[in-house]
Amino acid sequence: MLRYTLMRLGIFVGCLVVVWGLVYSGIAPRGLGDSNGMWIILLALVISAPISFVVLRKERDRASERIVQKVDRVKANLEANRSQEDDVVDEVARAQGQASSQAS
């Protein structure tokens, strides 16, 4: 997941540099008043999002698979803990049932 995040950040930074160059060279329009910095960041975000979506598809799928595996592992551990708890509860109930039948 860290690798995907760093790759996505790299694409954003690359787009930010390109947009900054285009705005300061006059090819792309400047923002209004003091909003130029925000304009450059927003434009870089808008451009980098679809690029990341297409270019990082395989890495995103790998990260997704890792997340699914971790979730499945946690679910299996929780289920194992539940079954252990159920076994303990069953043993206690069985022991209490035997104790009460012997007391009668």
C-alpha cells in the first residue's frame, strides 16, 4: 500500500511541476488574484487523478489483494477465537449440567 501511495504521490508531483511550468510560462491560465497557488494544485490534482487511475491499475489491484488477504486473515482469527469461546462456554455448561444432575 505504501508503494502505491508513493507512486501516486510521484505522479501528482510530476503533474504539479508540469502545471507550474505551464502557468508561469503563460501557456495555461493563471488563477484569479492570490489564488494562483491553489489553482496550480487543483489543476495538478485534476490531471493526476485519471493518469494514476490508468497507470497504477496493476499496483492498485496488488494493494487491493493484500488488503483482502489481511481482512480474510483477521476474519479467520476472529472466527477461531469465537469457536474457542463457544467451546469453553459449552464445557462450562456441560460441567454445570453434570454437577446439577449429580447433586439431585
